[in-house]
Amino acid sequence: MTTGPGAERFDERRLLIALFGAGIAAFAQLYAPQAVLPDAARELMTSASATALLVSAATLGLAVGVLPWAWVADRLGRVRAMTVAMLGATAVGLAVPFAPSFGLIVAGRAVEGLLVAGVPAVAMAYLTEMLTEQPTGTGAASVVPRAAGTYVAGTSMGGLLGRLVSGGVAELFGWRAGVGAVAVACLIATGLFIWLAPRDRPLRDRPLSGGRYDGGGHGGGHGDGDCGGRVGRLRVLLSPRLLVLDAQGLLLMGGFVAIYNYLGFRLAAEPFGLSSGVVSLVFLAYLAGTWSSARTGRLVVRHGRRRVLIVSAGVMAAGVVATLSGWLPAVLVGLVVLTAGFFGAHAVASGWTPVAAPRARTQAAAVYNLAYYAGSSLFGWLGGVGFALAGWSGTVGMVLVLVALAVSLAAAVLRD
């Protein structure tokens, strides 16, 4: 498999644009059904929490897939692994919406999530490695947080694109066509990545997950050294700092997805009564996440990771509270605020993880993403239980508990 002109030489701008495209390709299709869940529920005759499985199945597949993809990337190469993942996910994404039954759609979405996992499992490690190992000084401490924020901005833009396209097309042709149209857009974004992504380090020069260097097929280490390396990496992955960073992904992402999964049901009902096309416009709030995640890198350099993470989570909580209002403008402002806060916190935590584990970057990033999407699947579904029991206040209450726990852990354990 070959890549475009970005492969032959390193260029930070090409790297960032390529990863921005990868974020769009992965996350547009991952969350495309979220804007059309009420329409899908009506056609499939399923409850709100059951219909949310169209999102949760994909994020669960992603959670399961991140660790295997980290192993694949160590052997296949990071750029090649991400390319295979995006092409495979797009192919499945084109077929899944037209499956004849709810069960097949959910199963297909799980497979799609398994394939999409190849992007977040590898992207942060690829970005960190490319920036920190350039002789020109691009690996300065100020560059990695900014670049991580740019990648996360691409993921937020992808989430926005997927929801807007699916909701807009669904208004005219139905929710299945809307989700299928997103897969077509993802194919274009995948092409952008393939064209621009700089080639990662040769396999022979990169440590494998087992701790050895692949020198043309011959390991450079011995059994004892390999075992010691694996034990050392496991100790790092289980360190309090990395576990708390993983918890940020688990708890904050879980709360964030719960809000977006069920807000559409609230806005489609009285007193709002919005159509699916109009509800999809609500996801323009994702632009706040694009802005905040790109801005976060500069704030980290100025104020430190821990402070920016905690303040961002607090901003998210304030936005969540605002969505309790029965006045639509206040709900929309709250959505913008919580989205900005969440993506700010995620940009810090996800960018901090590979930096905190320099000898296990791919594995640390993969574990973070495992927690991140496990939270999306679990709490994204549990938010529907709260919605069924106590309405929107039940969902909001669960999310505030998750944010409070994340902030408490960060304040108690994390240090810059």
C-alpha cells in the first residue's frame, strides 16, 4: 500500500491536515445515527434506549478494537494500519444502514466500530512519535499539545459533519439514506489522509509492543529483557496517573454521549417539537468543541495540563445544568458550553496519555481509548435508563455525577 506525496518527507502541516482528515473519517460515521435516532425509533418501533444501541454498539466495537489495532500498528505500520481501518469502516458503513432488521443493523454497527478503532488507537501515538523525533525542534513541549488539539478538533468536526449530513439527508430521503451519505463523505476524508500523511518510522527502527526492535525480522532483545520490558510497560499502564487519565475518558465521554444521545428525543417532544432536520442543526454546537480542542494546546502551555483539564470539566458541568431549562435558547447555549468544556478536557487527557508513557505510547493511547469508548457505550446507554425513569433531569443527574467524579480524581492524583 502506498501513500501520497506527504509520505516522502516530514511536514508538520501535512501531518496535522492528514490527522484532521482521519478524525473526520472516523468520527463522522461513528456518530452519524445520533441525529436520526428519533426517526429510527419510529421506523424500527424501538424504545429510546434500544435505538441508542445504534451508537453504543459502534462505540463498544471501538472499545474492543483499540488494543488489537495497537498491536497491528506495531507490526503493519501506523499509517498503513489507519488506512486499512478507515477503508474497511467506510465499506461497512455504506452497507449497514440498509440491513433489513434492527439486529443486523446493530451487529453491523459493532463491526464498523471495530474497524474505526484503528484510527484513535494509533493516531495520538503516531502524532507524538512524529513530532518528538524530528531533528528540527518540532518536538518542543509546546508543539505536541497543540497538535493533539488539532487532531481532536478533527474528531469534533467529524462528529458534527456526520450528524449534520445524516439529519439533513434524512429530512428528504429517510434516516437510512442519511447514515449512508455520511459513509460517502468519510471516503473523501480517508483519501485526504492517504494523500498527505507522512510516513511513520520504519518497523525496524520502532520498538514493538513486546519491547523489541524489529531489525528486518530479527529481534534485538532476549527473553529476560523482553519480559522486563513488558513488566515495566504494564507497571506504567497501571500507574495512578495513567489510570486517572483513563478515568477522565471513561467518565467524561460517557456523560457527553448520554447528553447527545437523548437530547434529540427531548427536543423532538413537547414543548419543543422539532423535526429531525432541525434537531440535526443543534449539533452545530460541535463547532465549540472544534474551537476549544484547538485552543487547549496554547492554554496548556500557559497554565499547565492539570488546571486546564479541571477547569474544562467544570465548564462542561455548567453547560449540562443549563440544558435543564425549558427555554430553547438556554438549552442551546448550554449545549455549546458543555461541548466546549468536554472537548477541552478530552484534548488534554488524550494528549497527556502518550506523553506520560514514552516507552508504551501506543498501548497507553489504546487503553485510554478503550476506557473512553467503554464509557460512551455504557453511560451512553445508561443515560436512557435515567431518561425513562425521571425524564431529562434523570439523564442530567447521572452526567453531573460522572463529571464530579472525574474532577475529584484529577484534583487528587494528577500533577503536571
